[in-house]
Amino acid sequence: MIAGVLGAGLADRLRVPSLLLFLGIGMAIGDDGLDLVSLSDTHLIQGLAVAADEPTGSPAEPLWARVARRATAWGPGGTVGLVVGATAPAELAAARSIAPGLAFLVPGVGAQGGDVAAVLADGPALVQPAGGRPGGGLLVNVSRGIAQAALGEPGPGVPADPGERLAAAAAEWARRLPVLP
């Protein structure tokens, strides 16, 4: 919690959105960076969140649900959103019911195997402020799923140019995730 407050203060001082700062820190220390914390281990992350939030380890409501509930009252005009993983479809649906008007950034589709159908069903906002925006305020992150298309030797019928492979992968994900009209 102290790190969160300090991080938010640093983000404000640097005039950078807090979400970007926290994403950057997570990428730096997580699986794709220094590998100090395994962000893929959902039990570890959930345990850390519960331990940090509730000394007894058995909260009446999960930390993520309380954050979602509180976030609905933060920020003017829909300037706050939530990060909800595609690898946890039940929590995605529950978070949407708690925060029907907030934008969602949804990582975990693609290389991590998140549930595309659940993201499309429960990801878009249902009401204002994000519900009135194109795509319902849904931003789906599949960067690793797209970037991996440029790695390794291309198979038969696959373009040799990594840029063409990236473009094809991005087009395929855009087809699979028809978020925008």
C-alpha cells in the first residue's frame, strides 16, 4: 500500500498516468523483465494481495473487488479504468458487474491463453462513461501474441519479412477481437 501511494505520487510528479508507471514497473520486475516476481503465478499474486490487504488472510470481499468498487467513484468523467486479466474470466465478469461504466485494460489474451470469448462478452462497458465510447472502453493487450510472430524462422507459406509477419498477426488479432466497428 505504501508503495502504491509513493508510486502514485511519483507518477503525479512526473506528470505520467499512474497506470503507465505501474505497468512499466510491473514489466521491469516481472516475467518479461528482470524476472524478480512471477506475474504469471496467479496464486502468488493473489496471496500477496490478500496478505497486504487483510492480516487475517480471509477478507469478506476480495481485494480486487473492493478496488473495483472504489474505483467507480474516482476521477471525473471516466478518467479511471481497471486492469482485469483475460486469464480470469469469472473475475472479469464479476468486475464488470461491479464497475459497469469503467474502461478495462485486459492483458493476457494471446501468448498467455486468455479467454477471448469472455473478454468480448464481459469486457466492454455497459453504461456511461466508457459505455458510450467506441469499443465500450475496452483495450485488449495482445502485444506478446503479436510480437512473437516475428521471432524464429518462418514456416511454409509464411512471409520471410518479420514486418509482414507482424502485420499479419496484428490483422488476425483484429479479426479475432472485433472491438471497434
